[in-house]
Amino acid sequence: MSKYIILGGNKLKGKITISGNKNSILPCMVAALLTEEEIILKNVPHISDVEVLSEILQMLGAEVKKGEHEITIKCEKISKTDLPQDLVKKLRASILFAGPLLSRMGHISFVFPGGDIIGRRTIDPHIEGLEKLGFEFKINDLTYQGKRGKNGHDKEIFLSECSVTGTENIILASVLGKVNIKIKNCASEPHVVDLCQMLISMGAQINGVGTATLEIKGVSKLKGTEFTIQSDHIEFGTYAVASALTGGEIEISKENLPDLEPVVSHLQKMGLIFKENIDSITVSAKEIKSIPKLHTNIWPGFPTDLMSAVIVLATKAQGMSLLHDWMYETRMFFVDKLISMGANITIADPHRVLVCGPTNLHGRNLETPDIRAGMALVLAALVANGQSIIDRAELIERGYENVVEKFTLLGANISKID
């Protein structure tokens, strides 16, 4: 296991470039299964989730070549549809193989996917949506077997849950074929938009991109393409919070960034200052302010993946903040670690915490529970008095590229031990 050793107290200053969107690259990689031609993806983040998904693709028969922030995938010869259990248990996004494999090969077998433990992350919306498309599933405890059923008619589908990966799976299963599919209650996050734009560049016919209703006209064949992944708005928000917490000033490149308003508008209420430059955004804060209530929501609401970072931000705010994440039952359960550092936080219930600030944080030895909570602990350590050790840092690197290098570039005292 890896660990970060952090000595807090340094103001972060400098310029960084945000990496490609972790939640975009994974569905775009599995979309390569829908064509026999070559797919080239650019602005690819160096994160462990990409490595795991690459291994799964190769075990199915795909050719995968990696370059500097670029990956080339060719799925001309797909020989398997049984997903490897050991890798599926490492990566929740492995559920995204269901749509393209069912569409192209007509069957799939997999176990319940793993990933972060942040609540009851059911895959029911995926199975229900795929069944509405005409695919059939047999479920034996945690083992799933899917096959092509009767799917010869135009369909209108209402998704029971506005799930991001659920939406992506239905899109991936719908673009090939001879029928027209209308999908309602779709997620519209930037990563869903990325997937749709990539598929359109491959020849898919998708209308309504970025809205809650998508209309897909099936095509008989998709071609290869070259596509650039958008930069990660969650990473942008994370470094913006780091700038404010440490009393620093970070300049962030605008390159490939999506619409940031759902992130920026809420952070501005907490005192963050965003200055637009020609090719960058400078982030600072004169005073961190409490926020009466902030709750996560589906896009364009405040992203759930930024809530952990904002909880740390609220520990330095004057007054009380109510922070509410209704999506995941255990998103808040890392705050006991912040409390051990000196934070004044009350857990109201599994979805809500009350943070009273400002408080001084003290260095501690802590263990990373998941990607986002792990990064929140890094942020807390950056402003804590003394040294902190963050164990299981490899979990953080599932979603964030070059953590030590980027924070060191900004002036943080951080190192890594494997």
C-alpha cells in the first residue's frame, strides 16, 4: 500500500493543468467495443482505473496501446464476453461493458462490480434499462448473465433513476441497430456529453445531447475516430478548494474544461474568487464563508464528488454550514477522521453534517476510505498543523493524476512512499 506524508501550512501558488475527466474516459474506452476500427482517445488521465479497464479490454481480445496522455484501442477481434471477476471487483465502471457487449456480441457474463464503498450502489437501473431495450438477464446472487432478446421495435424508455452510468449504458446499447430509441430522465453530466459526442464522431445519430431526453436512431455500423476527453471539472473544483484553504492563489489552465458554473457558483458563495484570464482561471479567497445549506444534485446541480472537499473547506469558514448529500448513504462517514484532526462536525444523519468553523486542524495518521474522501483528507492535511500520513493513497490515484507532483509544483510539502 502507498502513503502520502504531508507537512501542512504552506500556501499553494502556481499554475497547473487539469487532467482528463476520470468519469469520461472510462465510458469512452468501452465505446471502442462498438466498432472494429481504431479509436484514438486524447487527454487521457494517468490513473489506475484506466489501467484496470485497459486490462479488461485486452482480456476480451482488444488491442490497447498507450502513449503520453493518449490511448489507442482496436476491437477488431473480440473473443470473450465473460468479464474477469478479479478486475470487475476493482472497478465499478466495469458495469459499462454490459451495453456495448450486449449490442455487438449479444451476450455478457459478469459479477457485481466493485469500487468505492460509499453507499448501496445498486446496478438495478442498468439492468432495468437494458431489459426495457429487449435484453434478458439471469441473476444468481452476485452473478449476472445477459443475452439479446427480442429487440425489433422502436422504443420509448423512462429511466427509473437519473443515473450517470445507467444513462451511459443505455446509450451504448442503443446506437447500433435498426430501431429508434427515445430515452427520458437521462443524466446530462459533462461525461455523458463526452460519450455522446464521441459516438456521434463515430457515426451515431443522437439528438438532445446535454438534455434529459435523448433520441437515438440506430445505425448499422460505427467507424473509428479520434476524440479528446474534456478536462475534469471535479479536479478543477478540488484544486480551487485547495487554493482557498491554504490562503494561496492557483492559476488553472482553461484547456478542454467544460461548463464550470455548477461548480463555481456554489464555491463563490463560500468566498472563493475566480478571475478569468485569456487562457486560465485564477482562484483565491480573502475569506472563507459558511454556507447555510449546500446539497448535491444531478447536473447541473452541485456534484456529489466535490462534497467531501467542501466539508473540509467548511472547517475553515466563519459560522455553521449544513452540507447534504442525498445520493450516497456513507459519503459523510469519513468526517470522523476530520473530527480527530480537530474539526467541529456533527453528523446529523447518514446524508447530512453540520460543520462549525473556523477550527484549527492537527496532523494525524489517517486511512483513505475512498477516492473523494481520500483527496479531502489530503486537503485537510495541507492546512493542518504538523505532519499527516495518509495511508492507502493508491485509492486516491484511482481518480486523480499525479497528486504528489501537482501539489509539489504548487509548493506543498508532500511525498509518497510505496
